[in-house]
Amino acid sequence: MRSAETGRHTDGNGLYLVVTETGRRNWVLRFQMNGRRRDAGLGAYPAVGLADARLRAADYRKLRAYPVNAYTYYMLGAAKHQNRAR
């Protein structure tokens, strides 16, 4: 991850690591809702690692299966990812 160049780097299924010109790294889930492309921020790397970003993306996709606006629900914090005991 340290050597990732500026731009979007895909992990697959809509999950991206976005690297800015200043070197900041953020996980983003890209999806389509009502015919429009949306990006949902999942957290900054390295505070959020790849495994956790994948879990957060999966949780977000589950929310989208219900007849609510998952994007708004997630952004308002009602679906904040909880620490998982492993």
C-alpha cells in the first residue's frame, strides 16, 4: 500500500483505495443509485485496513438490499461499523 501511486486502485466489486496527490489514502465504495454514480467513504488507510474496508463495503451492500436510502442511512451514522471481536 505504501507504494500506491496517485489515483484510484480497485480491489474489486466497487471497492477502491483512493490516493491523493498529497499521499492521503481513503477507502471508497463506488455504486449506482437511481441512475447516478455515488461514492461512499469507508475510512482512511491505515486506520482502516483492507480486511475492515471489505467488511464495511459488505455491510453497506446489505443495507442497499432494503427499501431505504442506504446512502443517507449510512452517512447519518445509523449504520456505523462496530468493532468486531475476533
